[in-house]
Amino acid sequence: MKKVSVADAKNRLPALLHQAERAPIEIQRRGKAVAVIVSSASYERMRGGAVDAWSALERFRATHDLGALDLEGAFEGTRAREPGGQVRW
């Protein structure tokens, strides 16, 4: 990802917008990322269907047949049988 300073972004914004149509551009202040310029298409793709977790789970369940999973014994042997250690508060 191309990285530019805030000052450089301010001075070359039109050119950076054209470049952002092809690839994201990170804007930095004092060497730390503060923003990213992305194309509208990329933004819509990232945002597309920005929903809460419950809606995402419902959509996942609608597209995947969880009843077809054979989970019998899938977690066998994953839990240690010895007692846990002492907990200090």
C-alpha cells in the first residue's frame, strides 16, 4: 500500500484520488497511519452488508446447512482431565 504524509496528501489530493481508484493509499502523520483513501467501489464492498453480528449469523445459517455437520466426537480429547491450577486473587 502506498503511504503518503498529510502534507503530501494535501498538496496532491487530486492525483491521489485517481491512484486510490486502483489501490488504497495510507495517509500518515508523523509516521503513523491516520487514514486510508479507498475507491468508492472498495468502500461499498467493505461496507456492503455492514450489519450487526446477529444478522450476520442469521445470514450464515441461511447459507450453510449446519444440520449436515457430523460433530459426534469432534471435541473428544480436547479437554484436559487433570484438575486446574491454583488461582491467586
